[in-house]
Amino acid sequence: MIIVYVPGSLSNSIDVRLPHANMTVDPRYIDDCNMGHTLRFSVNERILTITRIGRDEGWNADGGWPNGFRVRAYLPTENIPDFTSTVYLYWGLRHEFAPRDTTEVIFHRSVTTIQASAFFNCCSLVRITIPDTVTRIEACAFWGCVSLRFIRFSTNLEYMGVLAFHDCKSLEAVFLPPTVTHIDHKAFYNCTSLRFCNSFPDVIEHLGDDVFRGCDRLSTTISNNLSRVCYSTSVTPQSLQECIVTHGIERTTEVNDHQMTALHILCFNPHVTGDCIRAYLHLAPEATEQQDSDGMTPFHS
């Protein structure tokens, strides 16, 4: 996939030369300023012709479009996606922005960086699993993903840019891997549902200002040994068993005012396996019935 720039035009039709012949163009063009225009794309050898259809209200009603925009273009040898699908294959290219109606993201195996604003305002995205090849999340990458509730971070993540998760109002829990060294300003600004975050990694070199500004429900308190194990991104059935046998099941409030038990935390942790849950329940089956301050049992997570 290649990102192709289309310049602004005062005419209702323009030709753009493509880098390869007979490419397929995704009609979901990239640019907020031009949203609302009805455009038609056609390819003849290496020439992409863009034609504006009708007289849309808004920008430049007399003809053309005032600003440039970008489109995704695919080589004939590539697997061409279904452009009506809400499942998006992300390639990690600069100026590649996922369609706003994306509900699921699949990462190409080559992705090491989630680029700036890559998933800006993807309001239907509920969960995302970031593969372990990814080491950087750039500025504003998930800004405005208001439905995003679950994130599994790469276990090799090192860098998180400014406002990376700004306004992710449904996000409830953050489990940072121990590899993170840099979290920039306001990375989780205005994540109003965020209830807990595991400890900042010991290796962190830069922590920006107001990382959790506007996260009024957040608590970072870890009150006992079992909670600490359940928070870990490397939790195993063995570490759970050893902790429970040594310290027992501690039923006090785990995270400040939220009255969450260690099992609540374990069920939120995106790095746990089914074996971890089974190991916990084998020693404390009654924990499934305990409710937090929102009336939720652990398995509501």
C-alpha cells in the first residue's frame, strides 16, 4: 500500500500520476477538511483521475476542492481489501489514517511504529491488541477513540507521544509494560472512565506533565501483594499460586474507592491467560461473586 497525495484544485477534475501502473485506489480518502465532497476515482495505467460529482455544500461550492488530501493505493500484486469493511489492515505508514468507522484493526507484520493521528476519531473502535513488534506510539495516535475500552500494549513498547490517548472516554484500565521509557505530556488526558493504571516502569526516563489530567476516577494505589501480581504484565499461574499460598486471598479494597478485588484487576489485565484465571479460581472460587463500587463482578470485565 502507498499513500498518494492529491493537490487542491479549482477544477472539478484533476489527473495525478501514480508511482505504479494499474493501482487500485481506496475511495475513502484521507482528509477532514474535504469530508462531504462526492468524488469519483478512476485509474488508467499510471494516471489517477479524480472527478468531483455534483455541487456539495460547504467548501468551494462553485467547483473543485480547496485543499489537498491523500488516498491509499494498492499494487496489483497486493491483497486488495474490501473497502466497505470496518476491519482495517494498518501498515504503519506516515499520513496513513484509518477510516473513521473502523471497528477492528489488524496490524501488518512490518509495523514498528503507530504513526501520529493514525486512529484519530475512530469512534467505533472498542478494543485493540498492539503487537509486540511495536515500540512507539506517536502523538495523538488514538485521540478521540471514545469507545475504546480495552488495550493490550506491546510488551516491547518504549515510547508514547503527547496526547496519544486523549479523550478515550471509555478506557478503564492501563497496563504498561516494563519496557516503557518515555511517556509524553497528557498522554491519557481526559480519559474520564480510567480507574487504574499499574505502576510506572522503573526504567522510565521521561514522564511528561499532566499525563493523567482529567482522569478524575484514576487510582494508582496497589494495596497488597496479590494486587501487585495481578497488575503485572508478566503474570503467570505459578506466580499467582505462590502469592495466594503465601499471603492468602486479601479481601480488602484493592484500588482506593473502587472496591475492586485482585480478581477484578486480573480480569482486566490483557496479558493474562485462561490458565491464570483458572489458577486463581481453583484457590478462591468465591471471588467471582464480589462486586466493586459500580456493582460489577470480576467477569463483567
